[in-house]
Amino acid sequence: MLFAVPRVALIIPCFLAFVALPASAGVLSLINGDRVYGELVLVEKEHVIWNSENFGQITIDKSKILSLDTDKDLKIAGRDEPCALAGHRREQWELYCDEGEGWVMDFPAIDRAEPYINFVGDPVIFHGNVSASGVFENGNREREDWDVNANFDVRNGDFHHILGTQYQNQNNLEVDGLEKYRLSYDLRWIFAEKWFAAGNSAFLHEEARNLDLGTTIGAGLGFLFFDTDKSALSMQGGLSSLTEDFIDPVLSEGQNKRYAAGRAAWDFRYKFEVGPEVYYNQELLQSLDTGDDYQSNAEVGVRTPLVKGILMEVKYAWQYDNTPSLESEKEDTKLTVGVGYSW
């Protein structure tokens, strides 16, 4: 037997269900059973930043998250188009992008995801640091040494612009005014989740090595293992074109002024929860024309915060050229202690 249900009896339960729904468009479910209503701000390598209705903006470790639901389109690193999150269960995200095909991504492996509207509206992130050290002596020994470094990292969506500058000056009774300055620019385009195309260039003047101007321009591919505010590790390889003009050509007879080289580079940094940040980077250039013609440079250092923004830096720099100019050593090393500022 069928009974006619009054229309108002259907409307009232639907209205009550609608009223019971939270006003926010997202919910974060934790493994302890808590549910936090609000909006997604940012997903990074180790945590999620969430704008809670009751507590404001909070940061939660990924290991504590059971699921994340949001109705906002997301910008995933390595993808140009907005992606919709169809489901999240502990370790995986199910995503649908403009192509219409669904794909699954490991949640712990996501380096960066944010609402697409935020990505379009405020895409520029700027970081950098400046450090300086000096040695000044008067009396029995006269000596003036300067070592100044400045590094800038500008990120615009999937494009990273990395600019480095260095100036050194050594002046004493035995050596009169040996200068070194270096300017480098690297461009990274993250075209996939972990992969990026890399372009690199550098300009170097170093009087101690008889180098008036050395120019390096290259391109290649890189792999980004991880990149967060706390730590980063990347490796890249490619081809470079090197041009070298010497101060005294007689001391550099037989050396190629222009040649192609294979390039490999790696970059690592790690910031402890309380205390210093350590970093290590190295570059290797191998001539494709002559097997004996190769060079490498590396830096390893520690930055220790003193007060907010101000830090002390201890750095060891190593440089090796297997075919140096006459009267020049193959290996150069330098240890510096200085102060700096980071932001």
C-alpha cells in the first residue's frame, strides 16, 4: 500500500540537514578522531597549514592527518592547470585536473599544494641572505681581507630564480690587491612533480688564477628530492659552454679559451629545530675536448642564529682546477667566519 507523503515533510528534513552543515568548505580529519572545519592554506613537505574556524591558522604534521577534504581547486607543483581533490584517504590523494583523467598521488610526497586562487593572486616568494667577514691588521703585519656574499631566491609559481654574488679582496705586503668577484644566475622550471629544467650562468673574475673574465652558460635537467623551509636536496646535470679570458696570456699558453663541458651539481641544506642550519653545494665541470681539463668548486658551512634575522656563519670553500695557469696552484681553500642577515 502506498501513502502520500506531504511535501512539507520532505522539505523540513532537507532544511535541517542544510542548517547542520558547517559554513566552511573544508574539513580536516585527524587520526585521533578530531575534525577541524575550515579552509586549506598550504600543503608542504612535512605539514599542512589550515585556517580553522575556531582556532585561526594552525600548522599540523602530515603524520597526524587521516583525510583532507576541500572543494577548492588546487595548484600542485609541476602542474599548470587547477586540480580538484576527489578524495583523500591517509596516504593518497585522488586528483582530477583539466585533462579529465584521474590520478593518484602519495600525500606524504607532496612538496607543495595550495588553493589555485592563492597561486594566481600571490605567486611571488622572496628569500635571501647576506654575509660578510673581514681581517684587518696593522703594525708588524699589514693586511686587509674582505669576503662578502649575497644570495637571493625568488619563486614565481613553478619558476625559481636563484641569484648569487661574491666579492673577495686580499691586500697585504706580500700580495698587492688580489680581487675576486663572481655573479651567478640559475633558473629552474618545475615541469613535473620532482623534475625541473635548469638554466645556469656565471661570470667570474679572479686575479689569483690569472682569470680576467670567465663565462659559463649551460642548460640541463634536475631532480628535486625535497624542498621545504627546513631542508632541501637537489641534483642536476647538463652541458655548459665555458669562455676564459686571461690577464696574462703567456701564463695560460696551451689552454682552451672556449670549450664545451659536462656539468654536474648538487645542493643540500638542513635547518635544525633549535640551532644552526648546515649547507653543502658543489659543482663539477668536465671538458668534452680534453679529459685532463676539469674543475670543481664546493662550499660547506653552518649558519647559527644570534637574534632574529642576524646570524653567524662559518664557511669552508674549496676550489680545484686541474689545468691552472703557470705559477698557480691547482687547489685553493678558504675558511671564513662572519656575520650575516637572512629573510
